[in-house]
Amino acid sequence: MPVAEIHLIEGYSDTEKTRLGRAVTDAIRFVVPAAPEAITVMLHERKPGQYMRGGTHRSPAPALPDPALIVRQYLDAMEARDLDAARAFLADGFTMTFPGAAPMTTLDALIAWSKPRYAFVRKSYDGTEAFQGAEGAVVYTRGTLSGEWPDGTAFEGIRFIDRFEVTGGKITRQDVWNDIAEVKEHP
Amino acid sequence: MPVAEIHLIEGYSDTEKTRLGRAVTDAIRFVVPAAPEAITVMLHERKPGQYMRGGTHRSPAPALPDPALIVRQYLDAMEARDLDAARAFLADGFTMTFPGAAPMTTLDALIAWSKPRYAFVRKSYDGTEAFQGAEGAVVYTRGTLSGEWPDGTAFEGIRFIDRFEVTGGKITRQDVWNDIAEVKEHP
Amino acid sequence: MPVAEIHLIEGYSDTEKTRLGRAVTDAIRFVVPAAPEAITVMLHERKPGQYMRGGTHRSPAPALPDPALIVRQYLDAMEARDLDAARAFLADGFTMTFPGAAPMTTLDALIAWSKPRYAFVRKSYDGTEAFQGAEGAVVYTRGTLSGEWPDGTAFEGIRFIDRFEVTGGKITRQDVWNDIAEVKEHP
Amino acid sequence: MPVAEIHLIEGYSDTEKTRLGRAVTDAIRFVVPAAPEAITVMLHERKPGQYMRGGTHRSPAPALPDPALIVRQYLDAMEARDLDAARAFLADGFTMTFPGAAPMTTLDALIAWSKPRYAFVRKSYDGTEAFQGAEGAVVYTRGTLSGEWPDGTAFEGIRFIDRFEVTGGKITRQDVWNDIAEVKEHP
Amino acid sequence: MPVAEIHLIEGYSDTEKTRLGRAVTDAIRFVVPAAPEAITVMLHERKPGQYMRGGTHRSPAPALPDPALIVRQYLDAMEARDLDAARAFLADGFTMTFPGAAPMTTLDALIAWSKPRYAFVRKSYDGTEAFQGAEGAVVYTRGTLSGEWPDGTAFEGIRFIDRFEVTGGKITRQDVWNDIAEVKEHP
Amino acid sequence: MPVAEIHLIEGYSDTEKTRLGRAVTDAIRFVVPAAPEAITVMLHERKPGQYMRGGTHRSPAPALPDPALIVRQYLDAMEARDLDAARAFLADGFTMTFPGAAPMTTLDALIAWSKPRYAFVRKSYDGTEAFQGAEGAVVYTRGTLSGEWPDGTAFEGIRFIDRFEVTGGKITRQDVWNDIAEVKEHP
């Protein structure tokens, strides 16, 4: 206990059902302090002919993609400076906010802004967390940055955290915090 | 569709059931792009005499408190410099990490560390997000800082984000990122 | 088999739940030729705090009144020539169609139209049937008419059938068929 | 809400399940004034090996045929004067009652009775309604008649309503009301 | 897993529901080798107004009494030679079979038969098992006998087993096996 | 009523599901005096991807074999003196207790013990009952013995009852009671 029964239209993949089952398990654990072993989730899949709303059969909407995966692929593409690939993950109206910068809306603006700040940067991840927000999905990823300053000296171990909003499989917003200024000030 | 039925032992308050229902609704929305209006959650509450696991009746464990509320009360107590109240929210083994500082384990250490950095600081919140993590609950809260530097000049609008881990109703970990160094460097 | 489980918000009276259970039983019998004894209906009533749609608790809408009862009360009021009482059962936009008459919209028009046809009429009922139609409820009631012709001679045993549409507890339409003309032609 | 779960033995066609789902939806709408969009019906089909009553597995009884379809096919056959086809829809013990006639039990009697009344008649349908009655299914169909009187003059727009009882896929009773006498009296 | 949901009419005591829950748990364990901890039983109690079979509400039949308790009370009354009390547990048509005796139908016959065999006997129980048989409940109880032979010498540790059939709360049949003859032959 | 829904992981054979359904039906009949016809059992089988405990999918454990069948096969092998076949049904630590004998742990000991008692023995069965006990399954089988004494004279109609404990498909314990001594004493 608790036991959750989820009735949904047939048509989701095993991976999608696993994601759903885990999200529901976590939702229960968020409120009820049951041992995970005691939380049961059962999916009842209905064929379209076995389900009606308002007297009308329905088709299943395609599952939302895993937002944590989308964010990671975007960040990997950025790190590889594959801007076309990265851009494909962004929604119309995307905005991003970096420490000490006004909000930017294009990757080109980001590249231009970062040039005087560091030659390149790589992310090492300590954790990624994704969940449903008020509008769409929210993804947090945190860890440390390494790379080179414009003068060619290396840096590493600088803490960062990024927050993403993902709607309909596209990133609509990125907010970035890190200790780069702190490190530059007190190297 | 989907329709979720949650069977749980009777004994949770309406507020706790609302939290559970919303968490389950969000868990479904995280994977299935159904209109919120189409997501139904039904709670079936069983009296202890109506429920058995392994042939034994069970009692409901008290619900976990709302971790977002715990974090907010802790931050309010810190802002009011009511260290005793703040301390009551912390678990044994609590650690906190601030920009440019080694991890600290006591509020006194934090106070000492912050003294040369700012006279006082107030948080204005843009958003708080709480969800179940791998171990316990995770709370993110973000917004802007205002306050006074040690020299008495005021500051405001400095972005921050705090990440908390909450287990069994107590805060076990706090990680802080903000733009204070950025602002000091480029005021 | 079949077994029907109906989940609804708590707040309906025992009479209303009986009406619901019988309607569902009949719906099943309409398609599946199970012995009535083998058709089980179970109502699961959820308190508002045990039910959410779209993350929001809901209140139960008051049950629709029994349309067969409304029709019968209307017909009884008409028979007693209590026009005020009868009028209270009619919706705005009510229309009625009688054999050989253009559609009428007021009870006064009906009274005027019937005066040369019969002095008074009484209904004896053989059967009443009510069910959900495309828009609202539909009620059929049939039986025989007795009364007096304008010349004071009595009549009886004249077949009739009335069809009513009832929406939101008010009668929106009445259609009448009977053998009065047949009887007058071939007394 | 409400949410209906119907458990039945596997073996019904999609069309039969749609009929069942709609009948249950209408049964709920008959009592609970929910928006159709908010009424969910879920069918859980059990294979014979997944279902037992009294410790014995059961086989599904064939679904009852759609009584509205049976009635319409019978009326079409009558209109085409295909008496053999029409007769196939009638149960043993079938009786029919027409305005001004004693109950009849054979189509031949009906033909003989109608000969002096009209040369032929065609039905134009305004509506057909079918539902479960106390014993079997009940079908109402209404609209207008057109055709020719015995003297060769045409008529049209004469209101009619037929009531049928259908048990085990056969028509057991037909009751007819119409305005033919009214029209003849006041042409 | 498995999870059992039992829907029953409200009106059973907590003790009766516990008996039911344990019997269902054991029924599952009899076929599925799940750890007891993983077997969940949930009772859904319906008020009479929430349940219909064949369109008719039903009342709960009183629970059957615990047959193991009935048997034990009967055996205790016999041991105390309280024949009136013992007789109250017996159904009409009760028969009992003891080693080396023709079937008997009255307690008086039993007393007469046992007189030359032992002065008195006491049962020490090693185990009692009760379950549903083909007709009614079946109870087995086994252990050892102690007492005195007619000559006044004591005996003890003689194995016995009794089988009872209990229908409608009354004992209909008792079959007894023991090692009394074995012990007498090879003391 | 009652209606039992059993949710289990897909993977059990029809025979195993029938055994489960009957055991659950009997468990209900043991407490609730419903007519068998009124007791409905529905199995909901979940594919591994449709079921999670603790956020982890599970595989079904193989069903336990029918203990009554195991016991019967063991007794048949013993009667045929096929000791290898009989031994295959016994668990490590098997013990058996016969009238007038100390507990034995091997079939060879049993054969040696029985030799002076009877030349051979055959069982005629009146009834076999199997159910879940505290630890494993329990099987009772009873009836009459026939055979030959060591001196070649025949016997028959001697009552017996055997009790078996079966765990994990192997017999762990056999307890035997019969009237052999009674018959020898009072032939």
C-alpha cells in the first residue's frame, strides 16, 4: 500500500510505461512514506474499442519524450559546438539567461557573449532531475565545469546548475547559474 | 484518460490527499500529453480492517510533510536570523555548500562566513519546485537577492537558486548558487 | 457477469442511486443477454476530497429529476385543469403537437383548440417508458382515453401515446397521437 | 466523473462494445447531469479462463442484435411487400394493433385489413429510439406517411409512430398510431 | 502481487473481515509462491444502496461462524461431559465414526460405547486446521490423548486426529482416528 | 456478491488460474454464505511491463504444483513399491510417523518396519483435501486399506487417514493414522 491502478489507452511503449510507472511511484513516495517495496503500480491498458469518453472512442496521444534526454542531447550538441543539432531542440521563443548577461534568444548570441569569457567549457554531471512543472516539464542538471580561459589556462571543478523548461519535446527556457565569477575573483 | 485509482489506508488529511492527487496528476502529465481536464484521479481509502498485506492489517504511516513548506520556513527563519528556529529544520549530518566556500555543517559557520560578504540579505522568490528524488524530497527555490554589502550600500536583483534535500521532514543538504561574485566583479 | 463498477462523487440520494443502478443494468441487458441475476452493479462513491479531474477537486452536480415523474405530474395537473401547476413543468420554448393541429406553444392555445373536440378527457395508463435521448430525456406514456364529447356523450377506451422531451427537469416538447378521429369516424 | 468500468467476457465485436459503451453512457447521463466529455466508460474484457462464477468458467452469450436495425429491416420489407422477409423478423405469438382495428397476428390479416384503407404507404422517418424495456428491447420509430388512397389520390405528411417489442432478436409486438383518420376527416 | 480486491456488502464485523482476508491470502499462497508480504488484500464494502444484482439491492447474509471455534467448543463440552452444551453444536442427522465402532448418531451411544474403553480422556492439541470443503467447512484437529483406563491406570501421549464437517454453523459429521488400540496391544 | 478481482502477473496456465479461482471462491464461501452462483472471481493479468513494485518491473514466479497431485503420485509409487519414484517427491528432512512407530526419515526404514505387519497394502480413497497451511500446503487423504497380513490372509475395509505437508512441491512430513491395531485386536 498504496496500490495505484492506472487505466490508459493501449499504444505506449514499454519504456514509456516504465517512465509512467516510476513517475507515479515517486508521486506516491512524495507524500506517503511507504517502503518502495510496498508501492504497487498496475497499468490497465484499454484498446480504443474498450474506452469511451462522452460516448466516443479515443486514440492515444503519443507519449511525451523524456525531457532529461532532450536536455542532455542539447547540452552534448552545444559542447560539441554542433549548433544545428542544438538548435533543433529549441522551441520558438526560447530564451536563456546566464550569469551577468541579459536574456539571450539565439545560440549565436550566446557564442558571441561567451567568447571573451572562456575558450571552451565541458560539463561533468553530478545529477539530473526532471519532473512535471506548472506548464511543461522542468529539468535541472548540475555538476562542475572544466575548460580553458581565453588566455589558455585550464580550469576545472567550477560548480554549475542549469534549469530547463521543456514543452512538447522542445526546450523553451534555460537558466544558468555557476561559480565562474567567484572563481575568477578568488582563483 | 488516463484514469488513476489510488488505494490507500484511511488516515490522511484532505490537504495530504490533495497533495497526493496533484502529484499523481503531474506524474501522468509528465509522460502522457493529456489535457489536464481529462486526467482523473480517484482515491479509494481503506480502513485498516479493509486492508491486509501478508495476512496482516496495517496502520497508515503519517504523511510526509510538504517539503516546500519546510524549506520556506527554514529560509524565513534564516532571514529573520532566528537560528534556533532554523536549526530545528535541519537533520543530523546536514551540509551546505555556498559559492566559493568549502561545505559547511553548522549555521554558525555560515554566519561567520557570510559576515565579510554582506550585512544582510533578503530573498524574493520567483518559483519553488518540489518533487521526489532518488532518496528523499528535493526542493528548488529561485529568485533574486537584495540586501546590503558590509559597507552599507544596498544591492538588489541578484539571481539565486537553492537546492535542498529533505528526508523524513528534515533538511539534509543545501546547495546554493548565485550571481553575487558576478555582480561584485561587474557591478 | 457483466459486472459494472460506477465511480461517482458522493452526494446522491439512495433513490437517485437506485435509478442510476437500474439504468446501468438495463443498458447492459440491452446488449448482453445475461440473466438479470447475473448482472452486478457496484457504486463506488468518492468524497470530493477523494476525486480530482485536472488536479482539481469537484463537487457533484445535483441529480437530474426522474423525467417519468415530471411527465406524470404535468399530465395530472392538466387533467385537473390546474394550468398554473402544469405550466411550471414547461421549459421556455415548449411546443406541443396534437393530431390535426398545428404546433402550439401555450396551454391556453391547447385549451381553446380542444374545446370543440371534447368536454373533458381522462387518461388511463398502460405503460410509461423513460430513457436518455440524444439531447435530454425522452418519456413515452401510452394507454386509453375516456371522457365526454362536447355533446355530453361519454367515450372510453381510445388508444393514445404521448412522447415528451425533458431537459434540465423541464418539458421542452410534447407529441401526441391517438385514435379520436378514428373513433369519431367509425364510432 | 462518473467513471464506469464494465467487466465482461471477451467475445463481443467492436460494434457490440460500442453499443454497450453508448448505452452505459446514456444510462449515466439519464441520472447525472455530467457533460458527456466527463463520462468515461472502460471495458475490461476477461477471457473465459480469467472469469468464474460459482467456481466455474463461463462462455459469453452472443450479443443481442441491435433492435432498431431489426425493426427497420422489418419495416423496409413490409414497405417492399416482401412478406417472407418481413415474417422472418417476427416471433411466435406476434401481435399488432393498428388504429381502429382489433389486434392482428398475421401479416396476411394486416394486408387484407389495409386494402380498403390505402393503396400503398411509405414511411419517412423523423426519429428512432431503442432501449431496454421491462422484458425485452423496445423500439419507437416516428415520422410521416405518404402514399395513395384506394382511389388513386396521393397523400403525404401524415404523422405516425410505431412501438415495437423485440425479444431475443424477434419482434413480439407492434403498436401503431397515426393521423390517417384525422386527415381523412379533415383533409 | 498478487493484489486481491474483494467487493462485499457492508455489514461484516472486523473479525469476520479478518477471517475473510486471511482465507483469501491463503488461497493465493496455495497457488502463487509469493512472499506473504507481497500479497495485498483490499476489501471494498458497499452499502446496500451501492450494490445491485439484477437491478435489485441486496442485504448481506450473516457471516458463517468460525468452524474451528465451533469444533473446539464442542470438544471442550464433551471433555467436561456437558452433554447438553455439546448437543447444541450438532446438526440434525449428525453421525460419528470411532475406531472399531459402527457409526453412531447420539452422544449417549458414544458414552455407552466408550465406557468399557476408558474412564475419561483429555485432548492436548498439536494443531487445528479449517477450510472450505465441497459442501460445508471441514475442520481437522490433532494431538494426543491422556486419561485413565477403566482399571484406573493412567495413559498419555496417544496420537489422535478428528475430522469434522460443519454446515450452517452446526457439526454434521465427526470421524475419529487414534492409536488407542495400538497402545493397548503394544503398551 | 462478493466479487473478487485478482491482479496477477501474466504467465500462469489456464489450469493454474482455475486452481487459483477455485481457491479464492472457496475462501469466500468459508466466511460468506453466498450461493456459489453469486460469487464472481475475475483475474486481471498484467504483463511484466504493466506492473511495478517499488518502481521495478517483476517477473511471475512459477505456480506451485497441485499438492494433492503430488501426494497421490507419491502414494501410488509407494503402493507400486517404486521407491525411487516415491523418493523423488520427498524433501530433505522428510519425516513420517506411523501408528506405534517412532518417527522415520527414510522409505527403507518404513519398508523394514512394515514387513512384520503386513505383506502388502492397497489404499482405496474416500476423499482428499488440500489447502494452504501455516507454512506450506497441507493434504489430507482418507479411505480404507486392503491387503494381506504376513500370514497370507487378506484384510480390507480398514479406515486410514494420512496428513501431508508439502512445501515447494516436495513432501516434508507424513502422519498416518489407521485402525490396523483395532482390527487385529478385534478382528
